[in-house]
Amino acid sequence: MPLNDMQIRRAKPEAKTYTLGDGQVLSLLIEPNGSKSWRFRYRFAGKPKMISLGVYPTITLADARSHRHVATQQSQSVRTIGHECSVVIGIDEAY
């Protein structure tokens, strides 16, 4: 279920770090010290990767979703380019 600004503002720090998911690989990481930061998780070459998009409230929910959209497009274009290059030079995708 997508997050809304009220849920984010009401999220309180706990003893351990936890995340609130916005769906579609975007989440808000809440640290025990009270800081809240945006995370974008994706896979590249079969390996999980993560990009930090910034700190809430500097990066708003709308900004984070916009950054997610741009990052998704960039990661898809890199995958396409990487696949085309591996085919041209004959690299097996198992590498």
C-alpha cells in the first residue's frame, strides 16, 4: 500500500532500524536516532543493489517517487546497453 505524508510524519523511531514500504521498490528507512531516509532497491546483473535518494523531509514523498521513476528508467537503459554490449563482444551472461 502506498505511503502518505501523514504516515511518514507519524513514524516514530524504535530500538532497531525499520522500513516503511511505498511499493515499487521504494522505502523509507527509519533509524533509532529518528532520521528518515529514502531507499530505492533494484537488481543489476542478478545482484541486489540499493540507492539512497535522500533524507526526509528534505526529499518529500513526491520527490522520492520522482527520483524512483528516473532511477528505474536509468537502470533499465543500463541493462539494455549492457546486454547489447555483451552480445556484441560475445560475453556470456553467466559472468
